[in-house]
Amino acid sequence: MERSRRTFLTAIPGSALVTLASTWASTDTQALTSESLHNTKSVGEELVTLLEDISARLTVQATEERQHTAPLIDALLTTVTDIIDGSRYNRPVKLRLHALAASLSQTVGWHRFDYGLHDEASQYWIAGLHSAHTGGDRDMGAALLGDLAYQASWRDVPATAASILERALSGTLHPAAQSLLQLRLARALAAQGERRATLRALTAAEHLLDASSGEPVPAWCAWMSSADLAVDSGQALLDLGDTRRAHQLIREGRKLLPPSRDKTRGVFRAYEARSHLDLGEPERAAAAALEALQVAQRIGAPRCVSLVRDLVPAFEAYPHAQGVGELLDQVAA
């Protein structure tokens, strides 16, 4: 963990990520749980429970509170990894510490990702993957590989994303988790124009989400819902050129989204703006993009702002359409 924190500025090639995913998918995690011979300070369950409670409280805060809570989560991760590296504990405590480190690494990685700090994000996720290995938590390992794959898709390397996701799918049996990974796989395949494989992954994602009803869901994918399924399915179809069906799904998904998920709503509205542009509807696109931008600025969601900025060249083709001028002015400001 300490070595991983010192290498944040090192970019990781896609081939290395695929190799890492392959190793994770085939490794016997029991071989990764040897006890340290150099620990001196004893740590018990009471302290771990306290750290877990603090983590749970911090990580559920709203996006707009992140400017205050993100440094605390960073510090908590440092505390946990320092305890792992420099303390003595029994096996149950060890497993809980590594589970907590993996979860916190995932959260910190997403904070970095949202701010466009991609090398740092991937390093946190890889550090979390090592903790998940050591703790024998294959569900969390699959989650972190899924995050690395999402990042690869975001950075326009969909082939790498698809390769990682195919390996991540072997690591979790929960239907909701598999649904999320299949949905991300569909997005990666659609970006490569692989229609048949995309539709197969979308069908699997839908069936798996239906099958997850009533079962306890891993925390890392508890937010997964029919709204996410609809919007990301729409995005995949948009990449395949099925514009009208894509627009319908994106609109339906946005309406299904609960009010508590403002950041996701902003991202969905940016997706909706793109679908309106593809339909040649600049006025509706401008309204959706403007709402996405305002939500992102209010809650502090730079990734959503980036999505809107990426649409600016397309909007510049409609300088006289209603709302376009206002949108361009706000983006420029």
C-alpha cells in the first residue's frame, strides 16, 4: 500500500491493466494472506469498528459536501494503511482492515477520477485491488476492476475496458454486480461498433438486474437501478447509431432517477443533450446541457462539467438556436 501511494504520477499502460486483471482472475487469494513478521503494535476489533463507522458516515455524504469530507477520507485511508503496515492483529481483524482499505481506496479513486486526475485514480484502485486480494474479497476485486475498466472507456480505450471487464465478471456471483459489469461491457463493446456483442451484454444486464431483486446487494453496487440500466443502454445504442431508441431510454432513465442522486442526474442530462444533438434538436439539447452544467456547478462535479464542454463543438454549429448562446456563455465563464 505504501509503495502504491508513492507511485501516483506513473501512468499505467492498458496492456498492464489487462495483465493485472488476468492475474487477479486466476490467483488463489489464500496465498496472499501471509502474516507480517515485523508488526509490533496490537490492534483489536474495537478500533477497527470505530474506523469502519467513520468511513460509513463519511462516504455517504452528498457530493456538494465532498470539498469538506474528501480530505478526511484521504486521511482515514492513510491511517488504515499505516495500521496494516505497522501493527499486529489476528486474522479476522486483518480481513476487516483490508476490506476497509479496499473500500476507502475505491472512494478516493473516484474523487480523483471526478477531478480528471486519472493516474492517481488508477493507482488508488490498484492499491485497493491488492487489499481486496489480501482480504480474499473477490466481489470488491471485481468492483475495482470494473472501475478501472470504466476509466479506460472514459479515456477512449474501449478494447482495454472490455478485456478487463471480461475478467472482472469471473470474480463476482451477485446478479446486481454482474449486471453493472455487463452494462459497462456493453458500453465498451458499443464504442467499438460490436453490435451483436453489445446487445447480448445489454440483455444480460437487464436479466441479471431483475434477478437481483430481494437479495442483499454489495455496497459498491447498491446504487445500481433500472434508471442506470436505461440510460447506459441508451448510451450504448447511441454509439451504435440507434438514435431514437437511445433517446427514449435516456429520457426514461432520467425520470426514474431518485432526487438524491444529483451528480448522476447531471451526467444523465449531459447524455440526453448529446442524444438531442444527434437527432438535430439543438434547442432541446441546449436546455439539457444547461441543466447538467448548472447541477454540476452547484454540487461541484467537474466530470459532469467536462461532459458538457465536450459538446461545445457540436453546439457551435447552431449559433442561433434558442439556448445555445446562453449555454456557450456559461461554459466559457
